[in-house]
Amino acid sequence: MAADVVKVVDQGMEITTDRLLDSPNGNQPQWIDWGTGTTPAADADTVLETPKADEARTVGVMTQETTTVTDDTLQVVGTITCSGSGAAITEAGLFTHLTSTAGFLFLRATFDAINVLVGNSIEFTFKIKYDQG
Amino acid sequence: MAFVGRAKPAATVSARVLDKDGNVIEDLGVIASPEGMALSKTARKALRAKLNRLKKQRRQEEHDGS
């Protein structure tokens, strides 16, 4: 059983401030990946622990949503379909790039296993709400 | 003088499992939260069962009282 944890990681802070610049250096954190690692998400994570290599990252749909005050929440919704072999999915993350050899990790989550068979999909909804701290 | 602003992000992740035709097999709700407070699948089932028992009990009481 994986610990239920979700973190905007250290690289996520960097992505946040970068994206506020007039000409950001990096891409949007819109690429979703999943895996089978069970070590709880931590601030210093830069990758998923055990990415499931059978499927490529998929692009999510990014929108601004309102949780408490107008547009205080970034939402990313996307679906990954199991195509290689069934697995117990225990981690997911948001990345800035399709490929694992480039880009940064914005957010990593670990959770109780979700068992998927070939043909099954998981639709993930990531919500990142900001407040004044 | 430097001004330091603070913005604190808090993330949650929700999930739905779909079959090959895109039909929802299971809506898992929130699976991960900042405080680690997302309910496990077992806990959700237990709560749902308890809620159903209470609803049934209430309906029975209303029926008996009418």
C-alpha cells in the first residue's frame, strides 16, 4: 500500500516562477505519467520512482478553476490507457515534456494501488490550488 | 527594502477507472491529498455501507412512525 501523498515538488516551484516570466524558459507541466513506485512523494523528487514503461506520457487539458477565490486553481485532466501489461498503479506525476530525457517534474502523487488491465484507462484530475500561504 | 510575497500550492489528485470503451468502471474520487487524508478504497466502501445502513434504518423508523 502506497502512502497517500501529493507534492508540488521543488522543481514545481521553479516551473511556477518561470511560467510567470514574460518569456518562460520551460514548458507547461501538462504531461501525465504513471508508475508503480510506492515511496511516498517528497519535495526533492525529480522523476517517478518506477514509471510504467509500456505507455507514453499523455497530454492533459489545463484550465483555471475556482475553488475558493476566482481562478485560484490550476487543473490538469488527462487519461492514460494501459496497453502493455496490467499493473497496480501507485504513483502519477505531471511533467513539462513528453519524453523522460527532457524537462522537469512539477508534481508527484502516491496512492493506494489502482489495478488496471490492458485496455483499461485511468482519467486523472490534478488540482493545484494556490492561497496566500 | 525587499518585499517577499507568498503563494502556497496545495494539490489533490482524483481518478476514475475507465474500460476500453471509455465507460467509467469506478470513480475513486480523491486518491491523494496534501495531508494524506484521502480515504482508502476500503474505508470508502465501509463508509458507504454504513451510510446505506443508516438510510435504511431511518426509512424503517419513518415507516414505523407513520
